[in-house]
Amino acid sequence: MIPSRLYRFALVTHSIEVIEAVRKCIDTEIEKLETELVDLDKALPTAQRLLKEGHEVILGHGGTGATIAQNLGQQVVYIPTTMLEILNAFMKAREISDRIAITSFAGTRDGTHLLQELLNLKIREIVYRTSSELEQGIHAALMDGFRVIVGGGVSRGLVPDGRGQVIIIEPNPKLINQALIQARAIAASRRREAESSEQFKTILQVIGDGLVGVDNYGRLNFFNPAAEEILKTDLTVVKGQSLSRVSQDLGLIDVLAGGKTQIDEIRKINGKDLVVNSLPINIGGRIRGAVALFREAHAIHNIDRKLKERLYLRGFVARYTERDIKGKSANLQELLQKTKKYARVDATVLIQGETGTGKEVLASTIHHLSDRRDKPFVAFNCSAIPENLLETELFGYEEGAFTGAKKGGKIGLFELAHQGTIFLDEIADISAAMQLRLLRVLEAREVMRVGGDRILPVDVRIIASAHRDIRQDVQEDRFRPDLYFRLSVLRLNIPPLRERPEDILVIAEEALRRHGVDIGCLSSSMQEMLLSYDWPGNIRELLSVLESYRILAEGGGCDERIFGQIMKEIRWGDGSTEISTPSKGSVGPAPLRQHLEAFERNLITQTLKDCGYNRKLAAKTLGISLSTLWRKLTPDLQEDR
């Protein structure tokens, strides 16, 4: 594989012959070679300089190569000299003289005596380690009558002209190629190591958590800037120290001793609560070190907050504001003034009002006017789901809490509403057991997931609502009085539409305007019909009537016949059987509550009959939940039909 850039090799040698031999083997598409012709004493500093300049591997041969390899180790590839190259040199030398001296760096060469006998030569070895030793050895050999010196290029400069000749031992091309293959492998490996090292350094630099590592003796051997920032300690001072205070405080010594991972350990270091995860470094079944990853506890809370903000952006927002509350009646204006005052504080609010009066609109308005406006608004109808699922929806559950539980568990609505507002609609419908759990949340602002063992603090404002007066449920022991008093710190009662008739046309005008229809599509007679009806379904019923009329009266014209038929249907059910609807002047001596309850029973009975006693369809038609319908049914209607 051709590297992305040419390898940079340097050949440090004492011989021009070696340079020429190596250049013949270089692949210029893979590597670039720089050469330095040096004396023995200058070989090492020259090689060190070349490495600093960016050369990846130093090639060497003979005594200079051996000197460099002994001092620089893995960054040097030595081109060896075999007996074959020596034999070739001796064959050339024998043509000049039968008395031959051969230079040997740091020790005698194997096989020299054998060559002496085979070639019938007189051979002397000049063993040296320094230039001066080599010079002395060559001078002595010349004085003793040896006229040919076999060795490297260094020897050439030490033999005076006319005193003798030097035969250079030239490297074998095969050995040069093997050396180049080794050099490429070393360079590629060093590049990978450098790349991994830079990646690791970059990770250490950018990671937000503190990271500290120790060896198997507990000595600090790496850390990142975040670790110093969190610990407020100059870790370079303790780097390399055995059993340092930092290693002990982070629990790394315990991990080394026990070999077990420690997850989410809370440790107080330098006055800070840190969440620490420590694990051993296991190599070949032996503990070779340990690593600790840690951050300040408040940072965990910030992440949790950001997660909840992301969930908030997915839809947990207050859809209604003060602008969505329409009306000019005095009692509605008084309600709005009280709502604005309540929005400024964090106390729990209980909203009471008949079905369809806009309890969620008012709760949403409180949130929008409060300091929590930019945080989640979680609305939940307590009567909308079965009792056995209510607990998991509100409080969440841990993984494995029950059969079918999601992997990783589920976050509850109270947690999702953290730092925001949770609106619990139809709070009067929850069971006694759920009332007790909710009381705990109100008192301690803490929740525990189903199947969990941890208390989770929640900062949440609670707004509850009910369509009936909960005080009567308290008197009849259907609702805990302590929970009621906790919920009703602040109370808001939404007046029904029949108590503020001056708002009917205001609401109707706004509803039609949203669909591009002018209030002029309602004649004075039609408006009188709206004002003469008591609207037991309140705003929701009024909007339904207007929507029906808008659809049936195509083109937005004024059609009193269609409108009258719609009003007749809501007054008389299916148009033939009268439903006793309280109207102006028809309320007798019985209390208003009794008239409303009678109307509600008749309306439910007639709707069930119209729906073939299909309770699910009837509940949908009435705009209430199935559980609410069941609660309102008389015993005879609760039986299966």
C-alpha cells in the first residue's frame, strides 16, 4: 500500500559506495532518501538531528550504523554485513596482497579464521569502538606490513597515500531491500502511533469530563485539562508519583486493588461533589492500570435539564395564552385579574369549573404568565387512562419494573415537567392510593419511579382541575382532605357560560373569525337563539354548534332554517323526544344543581340510546372519557345491554 505521503528516510554512512548501493534500491514512489556522509564520531549527532528534522527512520551500515543503532534503538534500521559480502571484499583484496587487515566494530567477526585457511591469507582483525581506536589499529597494521585494509569508508581516510589500499565492504542489494521493507513497516507503525496519540490528545483536550489514568503502581500517567480545572490542582506536579492523593480521592487505588469497575460514585474532593466512574485497565488478564472519568454533580443536573428542554421542544408547551380567553363579562374579568396575580407565585392552583368551561386554557395561561413560561407545560387528564397505567404515566418506571416494561425504563410526566408546570385535569377522579402518592410529591417535591430505589427531586408547579366541587368529595370521604388543602392553596372558579351570557356572542364572533367567517352570518334571530340557551356543555358545546353550522351552511351565508334545526337538536335530542333542558324561567324551587344533574342524566341516557348503548361511542359523542361516563351512569345503565 502506497502511503498518503512519501516516507522520509535518512542514510548516515561513512562510504559513498554504500550510498550508491542504497539509492539503487530506493522506490521513489514510496520513500524519499536523504544521505549524510560522516565520520564515525559525527554519526550519532547527525542521526539525532535528522530525526528532529522529521525523518522517520535512519538507515545505517557498518560501524557508523552500529553506533547509531546502539544509541537510538527502534528508529534505526541497520543494514547487516554477512560473510558473503566479506568474502567478495577478500577476493578483491587477495589480488593485491595476501596480507589483509579487516576492521570490526565492537568485536571480532565470526568466520575470519576460516577464511584465512580457505584463502591461504594472513588476516588481522582491527577491533574498534572509536575513531581513535580505528586509526591506531590501521596504523599498527600498516607498520606490520599489511598493505590492504578491508572495511568501511572511514578506513579510506585513515590510510596515507602510497602506504596501502582500502577495499570497501559493499552491502548486498537483497539485504538493502530487506532493510527498506523493515524501515517502511517502522515508519507506517510510527505514523499510526502518532495518529492515535494525536487523537488521544485531542480527545483529552476536548472532552468535558475530567479524565485521569494511573499505572499498576498507582502512579499518575495521564490526565486532561478538564481534570485540572475540576480538581483545581496542577496535576503535572503529582504526575509519576505513586499512591498520590488524587489517585486515592478518585478511588483509583481501590480499583487497582479490587479490579472492579465503580459506576456513579459520589465523591467529595476539594469541597466539590463529583460523580466518578472508575474502571481497571486489564491486559492479558492482569491489571495494568486504571482510569477515572468524572464531572461535577451540578453538571449532571444541567444535562438532565437540557434533556428535558429537548423533550419540551417536542411538544410540552403551553398552547393557550391570555389572548385565547374571550369575554367581557365582569365575572370573567375578575377571574382574569386573579389569574394574573396567581401566575406571579409558585403556589399550587386548583381550577374548578363545569365541563367545557376552558380549564386547560386557564392553566396554560397561568403558565404562560409565570416565570416558568420558557419551561415545559405538561397537561394530563387523570381520567383518560386506566388506573393501573396512571401511576407509570405520572411517575415513570425503571427497566424490568414489570413484564413488558421498555428497555431503559420510562421517564414520568413529573420529571418531564421539571422546572415547568404540570396540569392535572380531572384530579378528583384518581384513586385513594394515587392520592397518597400525589400528596408525597406535593409535600416533598420528590418522585420515585415504579420499580425504582432512588428519590428524584423535581422542581415543578402543580395546577389541578375538577369539573365538580371537590369539597363535597372530601365530605363524603372520596377525596383526602390533606391533599385537597395542598391542591387548593389558590383557587379559581370558572363561571359557566349561562352565568355570563354577554360573553356568548364574543366567543361566537372569535370562533367564526378564525375560519374566515363574519359574525354577520348570524342574524339577530339566530343570535337570540344562542342567548336563550343555557349551554350546559359551556364553551365546548357552543363551539361545536358553530362548527356544525359553518359546515352545513356552505358559503358562510345566513341560514336560519339550518341553524334552528341545529339548536332544536341540542335542545330536543333527536328532534322528537324532548330532553328536559333548563331554560330561562324554567328553574323551579329545586336547587340549580339538581336541575343540572337531571339534565345530565337525561342527556347521557338519550345519547346512549342514540348510540345503540355503545358506551365508547357515547363517551366520544359527549366529549368525555369512558371512565367519566361510567362513573355518571345509573346502576341500570351500567349493566351490559
